[in-house]
Amino acid sequence: MDQKQRLELAQVLKLSPSLLQSMGILQMTTLELADYLKDLALENPVMEEAPPGEETLSWEAFASRVPWLAGESGPAGGAGQGEPGRRDREPDSLEFLLEEQLDRLGLEGPLDALCRYLVGLLDDRGRLDPEELADLARAGVPEDLLERGVETLQALEPAGVGARSTGECLALQLRRRPGDHTVALAICQQGLDLLAREQYGALAKKLGVSQKAVQAAARTIRGLDPNPVGDLAPQEPVGYLRPDAWVAELDGRLRVFVNQWDLPRFALSRDYLALAQGEQTGETAEYLREKIQQARWVLQCVHRRQETLERCLTALVAAQEDFFRGRTAAPAPLLGRELAEGLGVHPSTVSRTLGHKVLQCRQGVFPVRWFFGRAVGRGLSARGAQARIAQLVREEDPAHPYSDQALADLLAGEGLSLARRTVAKYRQALGLPPAWRRKGGRGRPR
């Protein structure tokens, strides 16, 4: 048998354990990081809790400078204690369930690392954000590897996890059901808006099938679950949420304060450092060197996380200054890659840093993702358009409420061109009923 050698150039994603750990720490919320550090300190004797440094601002000193924080308590039970009712990663959590299935698959290194990273990107409904996937592709993750990762995740239980939209979530469940669901799949892919309005005739005409077939498919779709993760989804904390950062105006300048008060402070134990220097060889010396290296790396990662979070949030505040100063009711259009370009970092860095964080300002407490959105016209984001729709509904005549088309016409007169179905989608997102239900003042926002 002839043997031939061939030289190929291939792009391979390699994520070392230390890099994965650094990425994981960057992605953690403050309370998750506090729990992680406390658990690690129990395993690593080199890490010992340290008192706050002289340069550390106390919570009382900070809160006293911010009028709208007056009366709010500091960290409950001391640094890193967290809020009552907070769920840890229990064996019945979605993350635990998915990682257990990945363990059984025995995937090759790059694909396994990517799948586990994608698990961390899932939202409360078990969905993937297409924008975050696009950020990964722009950061250099090969497209074929990314697609394999998404397909692998979507093949796990529960059916529907890893979907990028409601339609895809329902379609993933349909494909695992026996029988022919051609019409139902077509509705999930291109007719959910018509199905929501029960416009069976228009839907049948669009798909080129009978209205009877559409009605049968509709019954099948209504038997599916748009939120298949159910009780596996992370539960909201009991009580108020501890922010990862605060945005406050001090001396006329908007400033970002990253949460340092809910994090335990750790340092390397001097006793163990001295012992490691005295022990040059043997198992004890090797053990101590390993633990010292681990502790130093984690503490460096925590320091970088705090710096990166402050840097990203400072850029966000600059981009959304009008909102934080109270000049507008909704944030301006902003994309993660635009913020990344201004900072000179990969979009994936911004996504990991801000994706699961929460900030508090004088307007309230917001997920940081709330401040991102595409422009829909006239310099408004989707949230800005929703705020304007809510205002129009508040000001309408209760006896003659605006239909979705009337709202679209009013917005067009203001230079904001939106399709009627887009107005309907925004209205539904605001929890506002249709015009016929608002007549007489019922169901109108107050």
C-alpha cells in the first residue's frame, strides 16, 4: 500500500483550561463570582480572606454621595453572602443537565469547549442570541465549527433548547414528533405572526395549502411549548437584585462604580508562600506550587474582570449619555460591535463582559443587554419606538383607541416608518392589548 504525505492548512480553535477559566470569570455576575471564590478558597489553602484596603471605598461612603441610593442597605450579611433565595447550580438546573449530556457525548476538544461555552450563553428560555453567535464568528471561531456547536446543542434534551427564535424552538420540537408535520414546520418558519392573529385564510394562501390543513397544524403547534426549559430555567432572586455596577452623576460627571462590596477579598497566604520557598522538592512543594499558581491566576482574572467591566460600562454610559442624564426615556440604538470598535477589543469580549450583568442608575435597575438594540428609524432603537408607542396609547382617546395601523400612521408622520405588524409586535412586547380591548379605557397603560 502506497503511503502519501499531505500538508494542509487548517484553522483549529484551541481553548486551554486557564483561558476557559478566565472567560468564565469574565462572564460571571458578581454574586456568582462571590460564590465561586468562596468555593475555591475552601479547596485552596493558599487563598486567605483579606481585609479591605485603605483605598477601598466603603458602601456607606458611596451611598451617601448618591441621593437615590439613600436608604438602600449594603451587602447582606457581609461581602459575598449574596441575596436570600438565590439559586446555585443545582443538579436540576438546565446548565447541569446539558453539561451532563455533553459529558456522555465525548466530543473532540474544540467542539466540546465551544458547546460548553454556548451553554453559558443561553438565556432564561434556553435560547441563543444570534448577535452573540455573530460576535463569536467575528472573533475567529470557524463558521463550520460554530454551526456544528449549535446543532449539537439543539440535539440535546429538552427539545427546543439552543433555538435562536421562537419559530426554531417550535420546529425543533416538531422534528422529534412522529408523523408528517410539513405544514406546521412551514408555519413555524414563515407564518407565526399570522397564526397568532388566527388569520387561517391568509396563512393557507401564503403556504399554498388548504385552510383545514392550516387549522390542523395550528392545533399541533399550540400543543408545543415555546419555553421548553420550564422549571429548569434560572429563577429570579427573592428580594431585590444586587447590581453588578452603579451609574451615578457626581459633580456633574457620570461615573461607573463596579460592585466591589459583594465580593470577598482574597490574598495569597504569607505563611504558605514562605513554606513553598522552604520546600524545594517533594510532593508538598509540588502541591504548594500548583495551588499558588492557581490562586494567582484566579486573582489576576478577577482583577481583569473588574477593570474590563468598568471599561466597557464607561463606554456604554458615554454612548447612552442622554438616557442616563434623563433627557430621553429609552436608550439610543447601539450594537455590541460598535462598542467593541470604540474600545479596540473583540465584540465577543464585550458580549462576555456585559451579557449577564445588571446595572442600577437613577432610572432603575436594568439588564445591561437592555441598552443595546438596532436602529429602526429616526435615530430610535426598538425600545425607543416602544416607548413612543406606549406614550401614544397613554394619550389616546379611550372612546376611540388607535389601531395598530393608526399607530403606524402616526409614527410615520413623525418620521418613524414601521410596518403595522412591527407596531403590533412592539405593542404586544409592552403588554398592551389591541384597540378593541382598550376601548373605554380598559387595558391602557397608566
